[in-house]
Amino acid sequence: MDINTFPIDKNRNMVCKEVGGAMMPLWPMYLKDCAGIVYVVDASDSFQLGASAAALRHILSLPAIRGKPVLLVLNKSDAPCLVSMEDLEATFDIDSLREETGDTMVVIKTSALSGENIAKVLGWMKSIYRLV
């Protein structure tokens, strides 16, 4: 598991834990103390999107996460084999997810390689810490 710390302001830091899919049975343990969820998807991997959507639905069904903000990051937006936004929205049923989360879900397309929209992701992360 990767753990990173980012400064929020002079007095507070944000701790981010990467909890991969292989650790799914342990996710509830990590979610109880979280301020929000950043769920990163490889938007170029059409073979894993269905499983990833199911895993996100599982997370959102857990009592520990109800009412908390959710950021769905669609990464690799610069990949040549990128899945269309229409297909991504259909696979994740984004409209339904937004209804279920009470509009606490935000979707951002990114490229970690080029840095596209990474500042938006970090801004979102900082904004949820201001709510805590």
C-alpha cells in the first residue's frame, strides 16, 4: 500500500492511502476515517471497466462512505485507446451514481503522464479537507 502526505495549510496535512483492488476485503477498515474517496480508473482499459464500476458501487454502498464526497478520476485521457466518454458514463452509470451519492460525486478526466487536470484533482482534495 502506498501512503503519501500532502500539505493542506500551515497546520494540516492530508494523508492519502492507495488501497488497490486486491485489498477490497479490507477497504471498509480504511474508509471509516476518510474525509472522501478519490477513485482512479484507467479509462483506456476497456477490459477492466466493468469490474472497476462494480467495485466503485460496492464502496459507495458501505455505510462508512455514505454522504462523503467522491471524486471519480478517469485517468489516461491522452491514451490512443481511450474509451469514449459516452461508454464510460454508461459503464459507470454516472447519472445514477450522482443520484445515489446526493450529488457529492465529481468526475474529472486526467492524464497523469501529461499532468492534465491534476491541479483540479488536488484542488478537489484540498476542498474536502476544508469541509472536515
